[in-house]
Amino acid sequence: MHWAAIVPLIGGQVLGTRAALRSDPAFMLSYPDFAGNDGFIQRYLPHVPFHLLPEGLSAVRERWAGRLSLVVSTCPCAGLSLLSQHKVGSPQRAERNAWMLRTTELVLSELRPSALLGENAPQLVTNIGAEVRDGLVSLAERYGYTAQFVKVSTTMTGVPQHRERSFYYLTQGRRAPRLVWESQPLSPIESHLHLTVKAPTHPADEEHFVPRLENDPLYVFLREKYGEAWRNPTRSNTGYSDALQVFLRHRELFDEFVVRWPTPESYERSASFDRRQVQMIHRLHHRLKHVPGTGVYAKPPILPRGDGWYPAVTGKTAERLVHPREDRYLTYREVAHGLMGLPNDFALPSLRNWNVICQNVPTRTAAEATRALLPYLEGTGSYHAEEGAVSTDLLRGRETKYLSNTVAF
């Protein structure tokens, strides 16, 4: 079964598909715009031919057009992300989303594989992504394919990280194949972290993020007050998402905190203590009393949920994930290898550029997305009764919806 990749970025989808199909891609294609991210998977799979577009297309088209079972893609999702600074429907968002449509048309028109599998933000299957979905459906119809969209969480694939993602499948023919997504039991966080080993070829300063748990005022306060039970002082069934939630659910803790440490200057423990966070707690304490509906500050220690997962690894969360047993944050390698599934011998970006790993799909989830398509690729699967595009939200158990070119989801 021959397959290839287009715009692999750091390579999570490629590595997952590689595990599911037990073979390397025949080649990888990308654009110069993504050289910084694509370089990591290039170095990890140096024997796999890598070509830059548009010039590189001629190098693979003659040999591989019509002979590929699958092409996988991980186009940038900034245009669909809720974190985008641009408004829905704005030209700026459309420009960011253009890569998905551009690569899809190139693959369907020039390479003509049996299927194209792409990964993107969960908003692809919501109203925010309607315009992009319409574009993908139209391209599928133009070239004799059918589009199918699936929304999942990484926890459904056994990864202890609640990261919602969407996958789009474009398959040859007018009816969509039935995808075989089988939910996997959630693996204990520790079992993923134990797979992480320190690679001796990397400098020690890549091991830890800059923040230190012992420098966080919320941790210090809760640890001294509740001891070993600081993560879940009320012993709730699911626990708390972060240390600040303990304060917000038990407002009397704010009063106790500001009385004990009246000002940041009064805190005499260590010069390394993050005094700005003390100021934030004082400010929040005042606003909660005098300004109804106030927001909260965004950098508390993030706790593993009692039912066994962390929130999505992002630029705002990765460096503040608390170890499930030890009083420390997860290391860079534990996040990259344990939660994102990058191999232990994978050369990681430097800490200066570590956010690249967040722009990725966990390899285990990528593998399951590929396996869901295997019955179709092997010719043993079944098809939906009706013709047309299909969209399914597996996470919330919504029924399958058949879509026309004017998508309403």
C-alpha cells in the first residue's frame, strides 16, 4: 500500500500513519513557507524523498499519479482556530485557510490517490468552518471524490490529553465509506510518561521549561495548607482543571492568601518567586469583590483531571502541566514524547521554538484516524446508503449528517 504526505509540518500525522500502515511514505511534498516545521520530519526520515512545490511536483507525478492508496496532510489551522485574532469570514482568515484548499486540489487533480486524509482544527465541523467545508466538498465533487468530516477528541484514542481535532477524508466515488473509529480505553498518564527517556544527544537545558512549580504562589499556598492533597483538597470525583479553580470555588482562600501575604514585597522566601503572580492574585481578589463577572488570569498550574487527562497541549498550557504524582511541572520531553507521542529519538525543536510541537496531532490519534479508513483502502468496507458528503461529531455523539454544497451544520 503506497502512500505519501503533503505539508507534513513537524510530522505527527506522518508518524501516526506510518505506524498504522507499517510502512514509510513513498515521498513527502511541501512548500518553502513551511520549511521550519517540515525540517524535523525530514531529518527523522532522511531516506524518504522530500520535494518542494511547485517544482517538485513533476518529480513524483509521472511515477505516482493514480498509484497511491493514500495521501495525508496537516495544513496550518490558524484560520479555523478559536485562538485566531481575525474575525470569522474575514479575508485574513480566508488566506490562512487557503492552504487546505490549495493542497487538496493539487492532490486530487495531479496525484489522484484513492483517498486524502487531512487533520485540522475542530472548528472545521462547526459553523466557523462552513466556508472551508463547502470548498472541500466542491473540490471533491469536481474530481470524482466524496468528502467526509469527523470530529474527535484525543482521549477517544487512549491519549490522556483532551484535544479536540477534526479529520477530513476525501475518497474516490460518490458515496462515502463507513469509517471504523473504535474508541480506545484511556491510558494512565504515568504509562505515557514512563515511555519518555532522556536522549543523551540533547543538551540538558532542553529538558525543562522556564517556569518552576515551586515559584508559583498558588502552588506554594495550597501545598502548605493542604499538604499532599493540594491537587484536590475537597476530594471531588473529577478534581480541578487548575490550581486557580480551587480558589474560585472556595473564595475564602483569596481572603486568607492576601492576609498572609499582604503585598508582593512582603514575601521574603525567594527572589525567584514570581511576584507578578502575587500581584495578580491581589488584583483578582479585589475585582471579584467589587467587579461582578470579572475574568481570571491565565497562567495557573494546570492539574491532571481526576479521571485521567490534561487539557489540550497548547502554547499557553504546555509549560504549566503538573506531574500527576510529583510536585513539579512536566518536562519538555514528557510533553513532547508522552502527551504528543513523538518518538524518543526524534530531534525536538530547541526550547526557544518548542511551541512547534503544539501545532501537531498526537501520533496515536493520527494512527487511529488512518486505521478508520483501512477497510475502504483494503476493499473490505461498506458505504453510506446515500450519496453526498458526510459530517460526524463522534465526541458528542451527533448523528451523521449528509451535506450539500451549502453546508448547514
